Amino acid sequence: MTDLLLRDVRPWGGPATDLLIRDGRIAPAGSGSAAGSSSAAGSSSAAGDVQEIDGGGRLALPALVDAHAHLDKTTWSRPYRPHSAGSSLASLVDNERAVRGSLGPVADRAGALLDRYIERGVLHVRSHVDVDTEADLDSIVGVRAAAADRAGIVDVEIVAFPQSGLLIRPGTADLIDTAIDAGAHLVGGIDPAGFDGDPIKHLDTIFALAADKGVGLDIHLHDRGTLGAWQVDRIVERTHNLGLTGKVTIAHCFALSTVDDARQNAMVDALAGADIAVTTVAPGGTPPLPLKKLAAAGVRLGVGHDGVRDLWSPYGTGDLLEKVWLLAYLAGYRRDEDIESALRIGTFGGAEVLGLKNYGLEPGCAANLLLIAGATPTEAVMDRSLDRLVIASGEVVAGAA
Amino acid sequence: MTDLLLRDVRPWGGPATDLLIRDGRIAPAGSGSAAGSSSAAGSSSAAGDVQEIDGGGRLALPALVDAHAHLDKTTWSRPYRPHSAGSSLASLVDNERAVRGSLGPVADRAGALLDRYIERGVLHVRSHVDVDTEADLDSIVGVRAAAADRAGIVDVEIVAFPQSGLLIRPGTADLIDTAIDAGAHLVGGIDPAGFDGDPIKHLDTIFALAADKGVGLDIHLHDRGTLGAWQVDRIVERTHNLGLTGKVTIAHCFALSTVDDARQNAMVDALAGADIAVTTVAPGGTPPLPLKKLAAAGVRLGVGHDGVRDLWSPYGTGDLLEKVWLLAYLAGYRRDEDIESALRIGTFGGAEVLGLKNYGLEPGCAANLLLIAGATPTEAVMDRSLDRLVIASGEVVAGAA
């Protein structure tokens, strides 16, 4: 494998340096100079077995992490389609089941969106993928195919997701069981009380599945206020009881920002105690999660796109930096250290949620990098410049020097 | 003046057509075919006195309107500067007075931001410009110079704005008086109770100034809840009493979304009754304004950038479509007609706030247009494509066919 020497890049906005990439990893400091050739600055050249790239003073960030996607649902690469659903959760779910068959193969749409992710520097994705008694495992098969076509460039972790309900749609639990055997990585869940109607039976079922298969869980929880908070407590109990600490994520978790402060503090402590991760999509209609409180307690926290231009919503562009920007904006962040903390959620935080090994900018880390224009990390978030160079497993996969 | 024939454009996403621009205005339908030459599609050519431009099927929108800007404050075109202020209003105001002298001439910074506006298709701007006893009228002079350099391309309406207070900084009212004589278009105000400390005296002063000079008023009102609502009532009274209906704008008006429904309804009716306009900047930390209720009551409603990368906040890019997108996102809009209503606020709504004549896409309207890629207005808002062509007073001022 050819070495890659990235000249004049600034890791996380620090001083300009050279980064040598060897065997797909960031090499120890100092090994760069040994590999340096005499080729002129500003050029990209292959000298012997070292390819040099002029980073042009761009920031070097670890690749963006989308910690909550729905790749199977996107209409990306398809003609724009007016929104056709009502506003209730049930209406959105039913509309999707009725219309999705007309959208074309999952593998094509998910693949097109993954290509956009790669272009923007999003190289790690956790995607919920629908499993239901009408579509069976077709969506999982499609997303797996799209991911396989891009293996080594973008990593896709799949949650077998009972979008249409688990208990209200008998047979779905068995399908999740089969999905895990077929390569899905985590067991999903959705509003055990508010949507599926029986929180104890729902949670007992998905926790048993996860424990049995030895995989993690990622549970959609939109239920707000005390109903949501009560379910968080039930999730915490089961996480401890089944030895699943560190393997459970709660997505959205609107309950955190819709209860009083005392209840919020107790919930944050309970999540930290069970090492349960939280993901947000920076929603517009709900108060922002208590990001600083969660971080201070050590709760792993990621941000995701949610859907991108799908039957649920026309929003989303495949550029996770827009979600990072939105997260900061909605939190009222103005100071640079705060805006950088939002960027950390879109990078290191997501990596912690997904449990990525060797993630980051240190020697030994996998060379999955986003080089992007910006004087500082904050300016990069504010500008969301398209002047980017994306490196996956030590090779340039998008952009130009 | 050379005629301009825009081939293959879709006004507000409608069927593709040609638009003839004559004497800086949209010519009546049918006059286009008479002016058509035989030049090949896809090319831009000057045949006789008709310049043809291939619109490439882009949407044609009337130019975007920034109904609430602070051009004098921007650091646009300057190196990125970390945020240095505290979070209180007083801290932000004091920090700005202390630091602004180091930013370089207002005319240069405001001009650079106006150039960005033009590039993005924002051709009408109402800018609040600071007036205070330290900087005197320097900022007004600077913004007027920047606007004069771009006359005929972008229109700038100036509000003489007492950012540092009116009563708490004696002498400011006289400066506003002088500013209007020197060419500022409207009298400004700021939180008569919450910041300036004497709502009756503040409002009486600025209303007397406006009535005396025969100009309009645009009042910043961040005060929330019942304190804000009480001041809205006082503004409504004075608008009627001084014969200023149709000439007053309330900026931000957080009170509208922080009182109970009955009070909100009464406020909307009172605003409509006095023909008081409202502008929003799609803020993150406050519930969105009741856009549909305001529109249904006939209240003129615009959206603005607020500051762009200034000592108040690092946000803002000069692309008003981002604010339109944010307005729709925060309102929870998903259906196309709702997202189009947000785009109307960023175009026709802002034009109504500013009282622009001959604004729109009809024959006779001034040819200030944004051509932008997108299958529908909603897709244009979602994509915020940079594939744009901007026409001001009948001439191409940004982008390429």
C-alpha cells in the first residue's frame, strides 16, 4: 500500500503540520519527514511509494460520524417528490408503507446517499433500517448491499428497526431475530408506550433479543415528559439487569428536555450509570437536549441526520456539518469552545456511540479524515465549506488537493 | 438599454417560459416571442439589442429580501475572529463598543457583505445601523457609502438604531434626528422597557421623531411574555394616534410566542389593525412566531439575517435562503405549501415590510430576479443550490448561464 503524505494540514485547527499515512493509519510524528520527497509544494505527486498531497492549510478533522440515519428511506438521487403524509406518527408510518414500493430499489437510493456522505466526509454511519411484516428484510438486504459496494470507504452499522411497531405488528420480533442472524448489528425499538402500546412487553422482548444475540440496542424514544422519563428508567433497569451496560443507545430522548430540572438531573445520572448513549438529530420542534450536562456526566452523545429527503421529511442534504451547525445554533452556542463541543459530538461523540476503534487524529488511528477549509473548527462549522478533501483508509476518496 | 431575454425559466416553479426584460422591467407576456432571435438554445448571445440568456430550466424567483440586517456590524471579509462577548444583552453591547474600532472601515465590511448578498440573490435589505454618542453617525455614513457604490444593484434601507440605548445614553435621540436628515430612512428603537428602562418615554420619543420627520419606525423588541406584550399594546396605540399605520415594524417580537393563546390572538389582531409589520430572524432559543396566524390576519411578515459573523454571533452566511430554510425547519413545516409560505416570507413578505413598489414576477415588475436550480420552490429551499443567476434592474450581476 502506497504511503500518503499530507502536507500542510492543521489537525483540529492546530498548527500546520504534515501527516504521514502508512498502512491506512496515521504514522507516529517524525516519520513524515523521513518520507518527504523534494516535490514542489502545491502539487500532488507520487514519489516512489509515497504519494504527496498538499493540504493547503486546511483543517484535518476525523471523519464525520452520522450516529442516527435511515438510509433505506431516502429518495436521494430520485426526482424531488412533494411531501404526502399527514403529521401524526401513525400517518407518517402508514404513508411510508403505502408509498415506498414506488421509490425504486433500496440499494440504489441508500448507495446514492452514501456517495453523498463520502463526498462530504461522513465515513461512519449507524442506520436504522425498517423491518416489518410487509417488506420483510428487503430493506436490510438493500442497505447491506449498498454498504458492501463501498466497503473500506464508509462503515455502515445497521439497526434492525421495527418502524411499523413490534407488538402491534406480530411477527416483527422474529424478523428482527432473523435480521441479526443475517448481519444487522443492533436490535431496534420504538416508543414502547406511545406507539407500540405495551412498554414492558416491548422492552422485555427487545432486551431479550439483544442479550440472546450478544448485540447492542438502539431505541427510538420520542415519548415526552414523564411518560418518556418513566421508560428511560425501565431501559436503565434492563440495561443493568441484562449486563448490557455500554451497549444501549436511546435515540431522540425528548424526555430529557421535557421534564423538570430535578427529573432531568436524575435521568442524566441514570444514563451515565448504565453507560447508555444518547443520539439527537437537532430537532426543531423540541427543546434541545442538555448537551453540556450530558457531556459533564460522561454520557456518550452523537448527532445524526435522521431521514434525508424521504417520505417523512424533505430536509437533509447528506452533509453532517449542517446538523452540527444546527445543533450549535439551537443550543444557543456562540463561543468557540461551545461550537467546537458541537463538532466533537459530530465526530468523537458519534465514534463513542458507535464504539469505533482507532478513531481520531492521533498516531495509530485509522486514516479516515476530512480536510476542510476554515481558520478554526468554529469557522469550518459556520462556513460548511465545500472545499474538502476526504481520505478513507489512507486513500483520497473525494475532493481534490 | 439592451433588452434581456431569459429563455427557459420557470417563474415560482411554474411551467417553463421565456421572460423578456425591457427597460429594467418584466415585459408583458408575448413580447418575448417578438424579440426572440434564432440563436441556438444553451448559448448566451447578444443579437441586435436583445441579449439572450439560457435559464436552463431554473426557477425564477423575485430577488430575496433581507428584512432585518445589521450591515455595519459584520466582520465579513475579515479574518475569522473568536467570539469574545458574554451572554447578556448589556455584555454584548458593551463588548461591541469596545472592540468595533479594531474591525476596519464600516464601508469595506458592509460592502463585502453586500457583494455576498448580491451573489446569493438578496437584492433588497433593511439594515439597522448603530447610532450612539461614541461612534456618532460614522456607521450610517459607512453603510450609505457601501450602498451608494452598489446603487441599482442592491437597495439598502437604513434604520437609525440606538443599539447602546436611547434614554440611558443621552444625546442619542438628537443623533437619530440628524441621521434621518442625513439620509437614514427609518427611526429605530430597542426594548423600551427591558433595555432602555422607560418604555413610555422611549416610545414617545421615537414616535415623535418619526412623525416629525415623516418616516417609519422599526423597533427591536426582545422583551418576552407579558412585558413584551404590554409594549406591543403601547406601540399599537401610538401607531394609531400618530397616524403611522402601515409605517411601523416590530423586529423579533418574541412576546408573540411567549404568551398564552388568548393574548397571542389579541396581539395578532391588534398588529393587523394598526398594519404593523413583524420581522423575525428565525432564532434558535425562542419558540417560532405564529407564522400562519399572522399571515391569516394579514400581518406583513419578513425574515432577516440579523447579524452576519459579527461581535454578537458567528452565524450567518449572507445567503437568505438559509434563513428561509431555518424558518421552515423551526416551524416544523414539511408540506410543500408550508415551505413555500416560508419562501414567500423571504421574498414577497419582506417586500411588503419594506414597501417595495413593482416587486414580483408579473409584467411591469422591476427585473430583480434570482434564477436558481430546483424542481420546485421547496426543492430550491431544501438544496439552497449555488447554481444561481442573479439579475438586478434587468442586468446579470452574478452567476453564469
